[in-house]
Amino acid sequence: MMSQTVKQHIVPAAERLKHVRYAIRDMAVLAEQLAREGKTILPLNIGDPLNFDFQTPAHMIAAVEKAMHDGHNGYGPSLGLPQAVDSIRAEAERKGIRNIQSVFLTAGVSEALDICLTALVNAGENVLTPCPDYPMYSAVLAKLGTRPNSYLLDEQNEWQPDLDDIARKIDLGTRGIVVGNPNNPTGAVYSRQTLERIAELARQHHLVIFADEIYDKLILDGDPHISLASLAPDVPVVTFNGLSKGYLVPGWRVGWGAVSGHAAAVKPYVEGIHQLLRARLCSNYPQQFAVRPALEGPQDHLLEVRHKLRARRDLTVNACNTIPHISCVAPRGAFYAYPKIDIPESDELFAKKLLMEKHVLIVHGTGFGQAPGTQHFRIVFLPDEATLTRAYEGMRAFFAEHYA
């Protein structure tokens, strides 16, 4: 019997994926190829503390292990483990957040933001997102069929949001605004005045604020972190946080959201969020047993984490501001810096050449967005000081060879 050649039908990806970018992982693909060739890569690209000299607090591991041995390995409640929910609510109240209408746990802040945007935005509407931004924000909105509406962060003002630009960008289709504080990729920590003015704009234009505060335990200097929702109990705010960064368990994917605002105003929206939470059953259950020990237990590890990060931040800023063609606003939170570069070629080409020639892995600024006419790259300064020093020596040599 003769075999027949069947023409294969190509299965195209959805058109919406044209607007999805994630340069952080994309650059890692090239680095993996070099590593397979035997090259030693100096990684300054991904914000995972456990890739370096940071360790998960032992009492959190013990809590999850006990939960598993005690049989808590099935589905959990859609909103999350009650004792975890209570601890998150108490933590939010300690930070001054009032009018809390719902608390729920998710598979990291990524899922929380995805669910909350999905529950709010219709196709054709828009949500204000920072520029530069964490790529997940724009990726989720692209999936939802919304149009981009980016507001600028002002590099001349320590990367604070440009409030006039926010006001200009609000239109009849704007439903919300994303505020990352401390910020990824700039490491900026926003002032009380900035946060109050954002809240007032949201109040005037009936916007929901999405406050991504996952790095709130990692303030490196200055005053303690201010939760935006604490300044505006009347404004609908979803405050996102989780265990990943401050408690050093990014792989556990334990995040949460807390919705605050007037009960009657947010009731339909909260019901929509809960509907989506039920539809996905639950988030990781045994890991939720670490939430109470994390938030209410010893915080000693944070002293060491912040001590290390301050030294590594200072080393980074000094290097960037002494290498010709680079300048850097000192970050005050998280573990990112976003230096500006003055070179004749694109920042993406620069990042690839730096990786190929000096094996220093950073992420180009176009992966996060930047003001027109500017070029940047993001540094993750989690590695130990010896590794950072080698990376910055390689960077200094690269600039001397190419842009002297």
C-alpha cells in the first residue's frame, strides 16, 4: 500500500503574542549556549536570591515540611489557608491599610496581578503602566487585548513617577494604574508626596490602583516603606505582596493580594476576583503554611540580606558612575540598578556583545522600556562582591575597547 504525503497544517500562535516580551529570559538563552561551550558566565540578569549566597529561613522550611507530613497536600480553599489570610490581613493593618475587603493567596504576585487585571479590564480599555516596567505587566495586558498606556518614570528625579505624564495619559478608557514600589527595574522607592498625588489622580478619575509592593522588606536606606493603600483608604487599591523576595522563596510561588477601599464601591469587583479564584481551584497549598511563620516569626535574616545588598548596591553605583559612557541613579530598594548608557548602537546590541566578549549577562533596557532617545540596561546586584567586581572590570574593559 502506497503511503501518501500529507501536507502539514501550520498551527499559528495567537496574534496577541506579538506584544508579549520577556527579555530577562530571552537573554539567558544565549548565555546558556555560551555556558555549554565552557564559558563562565557572570550573571547579573535574574532576581533570584537563591542563585547566590542567600538562604531560606529554616523555620519556614520546617513549617512546609510539617504541613506535608500532616497530610495538607490536597486542594486548599480558593482564597487561601485561613491562618495565612489572617496573617496577611494583620500585616497589612500594621502597615496602616484600612477598609480591607478581601485577602487572597495566589501562585506568586504574577498570578495575583493577572487575575485582578482580568477581573477589571475589558478589551479596548487600558491600564497605566510605568516606563520602564516589569515586563509581566504589559504581557498580561496584551493577553487581555488592551492597548498600551505607559507613563514615564523620571530619571532626573530619582526615577519617581512623572505625575504630569500620568495626568496626560488618563482618558475615558483608563481603568487603573500599576505602581511598583520599590520599583523593578530602577530600584526607586517612592516618596509620600508622590504616592499621595497618585492616589489623588486615582480618586479624581475613578481608577483602581495596583500596588506591587513585593520588595517592601528590602528598603536599603532612608525611611521605612509606605504602602500606597495606607494613604488612601477610600480609593480602590489592590496591594500585592508575597514571600518570594523578602523571605527568599521565589520558587514556592506564594503571593497574595489585599483589596481595600469602600465596601460598596469594590463589592462587584471583589466578586469578580473571587469568581476567577474559584475557577482556578487554589494556589500552592502546603507552602501557604509558611506565611504565618514568615510574617509573625523571626525577621533576623532581613538584617543580613539588607546589609549585603547595601554593600553590593554601593559597589554597583560606584562602578557605573566611574566607567565612561555610563551613569546610574542610586537605587534605594530591591536589588536592581538601571544605568543609562551613551553609546552609538542599541542597548540590545550592547548587551549581546558584552555577553559574547566578556561573558557578563545583563538585560538591555528595551526589554523594560525607556524614555525616547535614552538607552539603559538592568543590573541585578545579588551576586557576591567578588563576582560583581569581576563583572564590572569586564564591563570597564569592554567600554574602553569599544567606546574610547
